[in-house]
Amino acid sequence: MIRSKIFFKEFNCLVIYLCLFVCNATAQNKRPNIIYLLTDDQRWDAMGAMGNSIIKTPNMDKLANAGVLFQNAYVTTSICCVSRASILTGQYENKHHIHDFSTDLSANSIANSYPALLKKAGYSTGFIGKFGIGTHPPQQIFDYWVNSEAGEQMQPNYIIKGKSGKEIHDTDTLSNAIQNFLTDYGKGKKPFCLSVSFKAPHEQDGNPPTYVVQAPYKNLYQDVTIPEPVTADPKYWKQFPSFFQTDTNFGRARWKGLFGTPELYQENVKNYYRLITGVDDAIGKMMKKLNQLGIADNTIIMVMGDNGMFLGEHGMEGKWWGYEESVRIPLLIYNPKAPDKIKQYKAPQMALNIDIAPTILGFAGIKPPAAMEGQDLFEVLENKIPERKDFFYQYYFLGSAQLPRQEGVVTPRFKYMNYIDNNYEELFDIRFDPHETDNLAKNPKYKTELDTLRKRYQDLKKAHGVPKSEYMSSKKAF
């Protein structure tokens, strides 16, 4: 009798254990798969869903129209190495300490990045493409790794020789790797997070730089005339102060080789668009694969640019400074299991690159580390936390006449920027002056707004622990 009781007690414990095991396994399998797609230098309006009537991005548009399309997404620093570090860590530049292209993320930053935290929580993790931070990327936190960077060059070459010995474009290399990852991990017992970083539409560095387009897209847009931007007029370049208006300014030097004539402008904006359309087709192939595997309804897809791009605006090519073309980016999140109220939603809330890591962790049910400075965007959309009213902008790489350093604050209506090496201020009313043509910093009618933003700027610097301007404005390049 006693043995029977012991047997049944042990049997019941075994049943409970098995139930807990099965329930835990079921919960694990119900966690969503996450695919994060990052383009390089894709500005906010280089997508059909964001109002561009020329560019062809049907797959991005489909995801945007079915999910959440953020109308006001920005980066906190507009240069790829810093922005990518902010995306991974959820932190501003002065917290993750990536100020240049050669510095690696610290061991602590890697351990608290979203891929490492997902892997620790039981996710299969993959990375494909350009890592873009330092010279020793953390391959160990990924189960699947395809790095397209050319050694310590930091930038992939657009054309490489594939395994067959034939030349292949970087976008096709990454597209093939996406297919391989999904084949290997798409039907696994664990959920997965795949991060893909395209080189496109970044130019191929050179003198002058060039846009290297996939062969099938070389004639795309040939019958279209791209309208010149309002601020392409030479008078807007001449409005800059003398320290900025130099031939050694990187933005101006690159403009000459890519947009310096009407013919160059037409060809290279079209090439920029062609590269984005190539990425869009890779996304279409990925979506088809998800459907074939039967996992599309449990896979969240995010598409974003790492920073914006001047395409001739203000007489420049590039990014770096706080103008809309440089700091504003496309961002869409398609979550098939999102509440109906935030599906097919054009979100006006301000979103930042530092929000990506906590948002991804939120999808996986993981509490972000306290060191992450971003917000879970879906908690914002569901009114669980308040939306931000402004953000601090910082840019420090190189400095001097080549890339003058800048800090500032951006609100939904006004933008205040200070070139910290020169103490030159800009104030734009971006609601009524979206092309940022009229610097109001010396306009007495806007003294109240200027004083308010100056104070807010200093408060944000202090809140984010940014060193004093005297230190940041030294001639030592980061």
C-alpha cells in the first residue's frame, strides 16, 4: 500500500514535469520569429509607401501597408558605424563608445546587444551582410554567419566571385544567404532572429564614388526624369558659413562626382533607386520562402535604413549633419499578430534607431537591460509608455573642415543644431519649412523658441552624460 502511494506520487510528479516541459516547449515555439532588414543609406522618402511615386518598392510597400509605417523615424547619429552600434545596443553614441570605423564593441556591449540576449533566451540567431562596426565582429553570438565585408576594408565590394567562380552582386549574395538560413532554421524547434544588413544603396567608395547596379535593373527608370530637389539651387550651398562652404567638405566633394551636373544627377539618383529596387526584390523572395515554409504568420519583419542620404540637397551628397535628408529614415514593422488597432497604421510617433533593440526584445518577451536608452515602440503604440517629444542629435566623426561636428535637438516642429567646433547655430521650423531653407537662429521673432531649444539642448546633453563641448570640440578626431 505504501509502495503504491509512493509510486502514484512519483507518477504524478512525472506527469506534472512532463506537462510543464510540453507547455514550456509550446510556449517556446509560439514565440515569434524576427527578421530585421537594414539597408545602407536609404533615406526616409526612398520608398513608395512613404510617398515616392517613382521608386518601385512593391514588397516594402506591401509590408508597410499591412503593418506599422513610422512617418517620423530618425537616427541619433547619421553615420553607419555609430548608427549600427546604436541599433544593436539601444544606446546613444556616448554610451556605446563607437566613434569611428575601427573600434570594436566592448564585451559588455556585445553581451547586452539584442542578438546575444535573444540567443541566451533560446533563439537561433543569424547575421548576413555588412556588420559595419570595428574590425572584429562578434561572430560567436550568431548561429549562422555570412559577413560580406572585404577584410578590414569595412565595406563589402558590390561585385565578388561566388562559389561557382562567376561574378555575383552583393544583394544577390545576401538574398541567397537569406534563403539558405530559412531552409536551415525556418522549421527548427526554436524561434529565430535573422539580422540582414544590405550594402545597397550605399555607393562604392572611390574617386569619384559609383553606384554599382545589378544587371537586371540597369535600364530601370530610364524613361523617367527625376525632379531636382528645391535646395539643389546653388544659392542654398552658398548660404552655409565659410567654415562649411569648402571644397574639402566631404559632402561637397562627393556631390561633384555624383550629382555635379544635371546628367550625373539623373543617372545616379536612378542608380540609387535601382539598388533599392534590387533589395525590394530580395525581400519579395524572402516573403515567398516564409509562405512556402508555413511560418509567415509567426514571423515579424522589420525594414529600416541605417541613416539618410543627401541626393543633391543643399549642394551635397552624403549624410552626417542634422538635415531631414540625412537623419530621417524609413522604418516599417510588420507583425502578423499585432492588435488590429495597430495594423495598417501610419504611426506619427517619433521613432529612433535606439528603439530597435528594446522593440525586438519586447517581441520575444525579454525585458531590455536598464542600460538601453531606447523605447519599445509597440509599448508606445499601445499607450503603455508615453511617446517622446524630442531627441538629442550628436555627430562627432573626423571634424574640422572635412566633416564639421554637430549636436542638437529635434522636436516634431523645430530643429536646433549647433556646429560645436565653430559655435554656429541653426534653427528650422520643419513643419512650415520642410526643406530647411530659412535659418531662423538670428531672427528676433524666434528668440523664445531659440532660447527654449538652447536650454533643452543643454539639458539633454547633461541627461545623456555627454562630455562638455570644450572636450568634444577639440581638434582630435575620434
